[in-house]
Amino acid sequence: MTRHFLTGTELSAPELDALIERSAQLKAEPLSSRALAGASVALIFEKPSTRTRLSFEAGVHELGGHALVLRSDDLQLSRGESLRDTALVLSRHVAALGVRTGPDTVLRELVQYASIPVINMLSALHHPCQALADLLTIRETRGTLEGVRLAYIGDGNNVARSLALLGGLAGLDVAVASPEGRSLEADLALPHDARGSLTLYTDPLEAASGADVLYTDVWVSMGEEVDPARLRKELEPYRIDDALLDRAAPGAFALHCLPAHPGEEITAEVLYGDRQRIWDQAENRRHVQKALLELLVGANGCDTR
């Protein structure tokens, strides 16, 4: 049966553990797997990308495959061809499909008709590949994921949601601090086999207190239809700086999914200082996505030598 990766909750807790372990192995030996030898992977970008495109394209190459990078206007989608027809045609040519889009309905419709794995490279509601990289980075730094407290400070967006879902599955205790009206949904359900927890706050100081990891994202997300000035004013107290890190646990470090706007959601001192693991985090996208492709393509019956 074809497996897909849309929210991350398609994985069980043991599968997630194994995937993070495999990611570490692939990071240590980047050219040790030929799981995609002779295969192609289509990567559709409806939104601009730096880290997602670089990490997926380089990762597919390291696995021995070929990445077909496509923008919406490269396809007949721009002229009205249906997602159904696109999924049916792509399924005849490539081993997997990654999509960076807006509405999650695009992914769900592709999954309905594709006979190949569909991977969510980013959508309005979820960013699960980013969360995988975050988990690998935390494990590298802390030595474990179980019982680590992560405080996400800022807008309750797709990144925060994926951290809550996959972090909870991995055993993190996730705290999300957002302004009223910008929080994650209070009834967000963690996976049934989650080993961690999710707590919502409005006070960033309370969320950061005793945290092992502080995490943030841009205040105004790409393509979001809001008043940027009003949103920046609302999020002004939700900035990671040295003072907030001082409220966290000893040895706490900062993460950011990038791109960053120094002086807004994070200070330049933290972004480029020694209390962060942000650049390791950016690299780790490649390693976790290679492990994910191994898992999904292998589950779809392809050679994973």
C-alpha cells in the first residue's frame, strides 16, 4: 500500500524513532545509500524556497536519484489541467512526489489519485519535514528527545503545529506561546501514541521558563493576508533574545526554521551567536528527508539497496 507523508502523524512512534536514527546514520555517511538509484523524484514548488529545494534536490542526488524540480507554471496545472490528471501522469514517471503548496486540499487531492508517495514539503497547516530536522538537531545536541522541553515563541502557524504533533510523538514536552487570536487550536489532538505533551501559553516568559530549546519563526508568513504592521506589533513581545534564553534551562539553545528577520522574531546576537543550533538545523533537512524517502519509496515496492 502506498504511504504518504502529509502531517507526520502517518508515522508511529517507533517508526519516528527509527527514522531519526537512520537520519543520523545517513548524516555520518551521506553516500552510503542508493535507495533511489535509477529513479526520479518530482518536486513541485508553488511557493519560493531555499532550504527545501536545496535539501531535497541534493538529498535525492545523494541517494542516486534524479530530482525533477517543477514550478506550477512549468506544468499544465497553470492552464487548468486537474490535480487528478497530474497525479495520474506523475505516477507513471517518478518514484515519489514532493509538493510545496498553500492549501492542504491540494495535497489531499493528489493523494487520492497518486499511486506514488506524496510528501508535504510545506503547506498552510503543516511543515512536517522541518519538524523532522528539528528533532534530529535536538537529539544531536541533547542526546535524547524524551522529556526535552521545547518552547515555541511566536505565531501559532504550520511550523508550531508540526512541532506539536511530531514533537509530542517523539516525547518532547512542547510549549507554544502566542498572542490571543494567533494561537494553535486548543483542541489540537496529539497522535494516540504520543509520549510527550502540548501546553499553550500567551506569556512567552512563562513558556520559556526552564525550557531546553527555544524555537521561533518569522512573524509574517509568506503569502499570509494580514496587516504586517499590526501583526508585528502584536508579536513584539515574542522575540528570542539573550534575556529570554536566560529564562530557559542552563545550556538552552535557539532554533529557527529560517528565513530569519534579525531584530524581529530573533536578535542577530542569538541568530549568529553560540547559543543556537540553527545552521545545523538547516543542514539536517537533507538527512531526514533522505531517510524519509528511503522509508516511503521502499514501502512502495521500489529497490532500496
